[in-house]
Amino acid sequence: MNEKDKYDTYCSICGFPIKKEQVGICIDDYYTVDFEDRSYITLSMHLCLNCWEKVKLNTLGGMKKAIKKHNEMNATDRKEMMKK
């Protein structure tokens, strides 16, 4: 069996190959806006269970939590984070 045949897809966040049972969420053919390129695109993504958990944790608490997290980080950390 070919190494590539062991997996069904890969995570769009961490980039690791995953099997169907390791997919946390699948977004297929979702029409969205790419603000950087200023264009409309069709988005398809798969997220592994670990990355999907991180996304869910980051959305809990909404804007209030996001602002608190932002204020707790220093400017250097934010700049480094945005480079990744």
C-alpha cells in the first residue's frame, strides 16, 4: 500500500494527513471573500479533531475574550504570531 493511500485528506490548519475518522469538521465548496486578494473564492477545508477543538475553544467567549487575550499578549508576541 502506498503511504498516500493510508489517508483520506489532510488538515488545513496543521497540515498533517488524516483519516476519515480523524476529521473534526469539513467545509466543502463554501463561497467566501478573500480580503487579502480582494476576490471571491470557493473554500474547501478539512480540520483534524485537535485543530477543530482549538477553533471551538478560540470562539468561546466571543469578542470580549478575544480583546482580553489580545491585551494580555505583548506587541512582540502579536507580530510573531501574525507572521505564521
